[in-house]
Amino acid sequence: MENFTPYTALSGGLLIGLSASIMLLFNGRITGISGMLTGLLTPIKGEWFWRLSFLLGMIAGAIIFITFFPESFVPRKNFPSILLILAGFLVGFGTRLGNGCTSGHGICGIARFSLRSIIATIVFMLSGGVSVFIIRHLLGITL
Amino acid sequence: MKQALVALFAGIVFGIGLALSQMINPNKVLSFLDVTGNWDPSLALVMGGALLVTIIAFNFISKRNRPLFDDKFRLPTRTDIDSPLIIGAILFGLGWGIAGFCPGPALASLGINFLDSFIFIVSMLAGSWLQKYYTTINKPNE
């Protein structure tokens, strides 16, 4: 537990919640990152540009923060590309099939008390735990 | 245009939140999911903090008839629990646990740890595309 960072975790979480609340109040939309990314490739009129804006803003926000606090990020080195490809593929396939990820289901859906989102979040947390157990403890891959 | 500016601002806030909470650090995420190892509960507080805001704010916002910059709310309407939801969540979780990336943090770290992020996102878009393709060829009438 020595890596536990409660204050930055909680304050970062508050900002994420603020962002999702702004999106709902002004634009009337759910902040679901997997849906926004997919939506870039399958453009619907009136739904493309705001998605691009949000995602570019998110990339910029992270750059801004790391520019001021470079010591807060330690890049992972030499993580096998094959695992990145496999992981990315599963995440892309799974979020499209299940209609959402950590943001859409986990943060927005639960706040709307959507049963679908509550169940999806419990399931992906559990399968994420199983996956880490296999990768880290059975296969011994820690980088 | 107004919607895009709001989205840009909200995106920046979201990105700062991800970086501040270190969710763009995959090992931080993996250590949350690693309950039998050296467990780091930080991610629970990130979600807790976010939900604290969204549960309260969404409750107030949902009392409105329409959002400020659009004529109506565009929200998911489905309530059924079906097997694609469960299988999708299982597959997403497995992928999440392999690399410690979910879509938000993976994209947010594009400007910081480009190569890992890029490889992941391209694979993710391929997975998403294949899912759609698979559904389309199995249900030609939709």
C-alpha cells in the first residue's frame, strides 16, 4: 500500500467528474471515451467535431499537467508490443460490444443509476483483476 | 461550435484529472487491479471522486428539460442486461488488465508516451472495427 496516493487520486477524480458534468450540462451528452474514439471513425453529422475537440483537449490536458509536474510521470519501458496489441484489441472489441468503458459506464452510467453500467463496471473490474493475476502472478510479467 | 468549445474545455479538464491522479501511468492502474499483490487502492478514489461529483451534478442536471447548448439530452436508453454487455465487459477487463490502459488514459498519454499509446490505440480501433464488422455480417438486416 506504500504507493497509495489518496490526495492526488481524489482530486484528479473530482476533475474527471467535473468534466463529465460540464459535458452533460452544456452539451447533453455522456462522456464516454471509447464511444468518442469509435465515433471519429464512423462520423455522424453534428457528432464528429465535438468528439474530436474533447479528445484533443484530453491529450492537451495531460501534456499541460506533465509539463508543470514532469516528475509525476514515470514512463513504462520495454513493455512488449505484442501485449499492447493484444490488450488494445480486446479493449476495442470489448468496449464496442459492451457499449462503453471506464468513463461511460463507470463514471457516467453509475451516476445515472443505470443497471447496465453498474453490472458492466463490476464485470470489467473483476475480469481486469483476473487478467492481472494471470499476467503478473501466473506468467510473472511485471514491467 | 459552442459545443465543440465546451468539449475542448471539458477534455482539457479530463486530461488534467487523468494526469494528476496518475491514471496515465499503467502500472498504477495495474496495481489497483492486483489485489493479491502490492495493492494500490488509488483508482478507487479516482472513481469515487468522479462519482461524488457526477452523482450530485447529474441529479440536478436531469431536472432540466434540455442542456444549455442543445435542444435535448442525448442519453443511452437501454436497460436490458444482455450477453453482449457481459461478454464485452469481460473482454474489455481482460485487455485492461494486460496493459493497464483503458481508452481514456491510453489516448491521454499519446502526447507523453507516444509509442505505447499509439500501438494500443491503433489495435483498439482495429478491435472496435472488427466487432462492428462481425455484428454486421451476422445480422445483415440491421
